[in-house]
Amino acid sequence: MTSVTVIGLGLMGKALAGAFVRAGHLTTVWNRTAGKKVEGARHAADVAAAVAASPLVVVCVVNNDAVRQVVEQAGSLEGKVLVNLTNGTPSQAREVAALVAELGGGYVDGGIMAVPQMIAGPGALVLYSGSEKAFTEHRATLEVLAEARFMGEDAGAAALYDLALLSGMYGMYGGIYHAFAMVRAAGGDVREFAPMLTAWLSAMMAGAPEAAGEVVSGDYATEVSSLAMNQVAFPNFVEASEELGLRPDVLLPIQRLIDRAVAAGHGGDSLTRLVEMIKE
Ligand code: FVH
């Protein structure tokens, strides 16, 4: 059983450390401020002691500045593998990889596709990228947390896919929240509405593979739903929302993309053409 150190005992760090403890790994933890505890783990006095305790060091703190501060306090990382599960950008991941390499360590970046309650349970996924040797060496330990999927040797790859997946989630939830706001403002029951919305979104999401095919081929011809038709319908969403006393903030960026696509002569194309408008 590999000894493992977890740095950062926020909601996620605690869940990670708890999972290692329950799986029988000798677990050392460190948190910036005192008081956060993980039963069954050893609590190190400082970052250097926490790093010295284990060959595998998992960092899960609030952001990249905090990661850099942790790494700067680590001392030598000779013989260590640092797995960074903090949310960040691909460029940040590559910069931390270089910093860790300068200190003699192996680096694996990660993107957690789970909430703390899902850790070590079904459906949890963590994306990894960076040193394949370091990942392979510690794969079995990391699999305690979640399914472990390696995305390649570019340290930024996991962050890229993490942010892409989360972008999909935020866009979807923005729509869900707006839909709830409309139903509630009209006096409806959002609990009754939720299953209807779930079924509708599931049906719409089933079209994602076909849309991906359009993006790859660049052929956005449609027999389903043209941008011109959507442009005509869209003001209804905005107007109805405003009549209900709601801000159309969630809807307006999509309307702007549709308007630009139609103005650029793509009115006959499918909505998937919007991928190109985002690129521009
Ligand atoms: N919670 C979630 O659902 C998501 C799921 C996907 C991944 N995210 C990312 O995980 C990182 C940590 O998230 P978290 O939920 O644990 O966040 P907090 O509960 O806010 O805890 C933050 C910890 O970071 C420590 N910290 C802050 N600044 C520093 C610093 N300069 N040096 C060292 N540690 C620092 C903070 O310590 P303290 O305030 O208790 O002293 C917490 O331990 C995050 O990237 C999510 O995007 C979570």
C-alpha cells in the first residue's frame, strides 16, 4: 500500500483523504489553517513534512496561486510524484509541471469530474495528464478515488477536458435555472416541471454525437431546425421572460451568436454552426 499525502482539506480534499484512509493507505494530510481534521490520517506540521511523508502527494486547494504557494514550501520533490487535482487552466498546469520538474518531482495534473460525495463511489471520474510514468506508477492508488482516465503527456490536457466538460455543465445549468425561474414566476411548481425538463434535455443531448459529426465535417446543412427559424423564435423567450419580471441574461449570449451567424449568411444552417461563431 503506497503512503499518500493530501494537501488541502477543503470539501474535496477531505473527501479525497477520507477515501485513501478507508482504502487502507497510510495517509498524511496538511491544511493551511488549523482545525480541519481527517479521522485516521496523520496531520503534518507543515508542507515540507507532509511532502516528505509519502512518495505520492495529492494537492487539492482553491486555485493555482495556492498550488504554487504549496509547491514553493515543499522543498525538494526528488523521488516524489505530485498529483494536482486543483481546478486550473492548461497553461497553469504546464507551468506547475515545469516548477515541479525543477524541484526533481514527477507531475500529473488532474480534473475531478465529481462532487465530494461521489468520491470513491460509482460514476466518479478523474482525468489525468502529464508524466505517464508517474501516472502508471500510482494508478492503482489513484483509482481508490474514482475511475482514472489518462489523457496524454501534455500536462494541460486534463485541465482542457475538465474545463470543456464543466463549460457544458454550466451552460446546461444556466438553461435549467432560467427554465425554473420562468415556471416559478408564472406560479408553476418546479418540482412537477423538473421531470419534464429532464426528459426534454435528455432527448436533446442525444443529438450531441451527430452535432460533433457536423463540426468535424464542417457540413451544417439541416432538415431539422435552421438558424433563421431560431432567430425568429428567440425574441419570444426574451420577451416572455421580461413579462415575468425576469432578466434574460442567460439567454442573450445565445441570441447574439444566432444573430451573428444569420448576419454572416448562415441562416439555412443548423444551430451547430454556432461552434464556428464561438471560434471567431
Ligand atoms: N467541491 C467540488 O464540488 C469541486 C469538484 C471538482 C473539483 N473542484 C476543485 O477542487 C479544488 C478544491 O475544492 P474544494 O471544494 O475543496 O474547495 P474549498 O472547500 O473552498 O477548500 C479550499 C482549500 O484550499 C485551501 N487554500 C486556500 N488558499 C490556500 C493557500 N494559499 N495555500 C494553501 N491552501 C490554500 C483552503 O485552506 P484553508 O482556507 O482551509 O486554510 C482549503 O483547504 C478547487 O480547485 C475546486 O475548483 C471541487
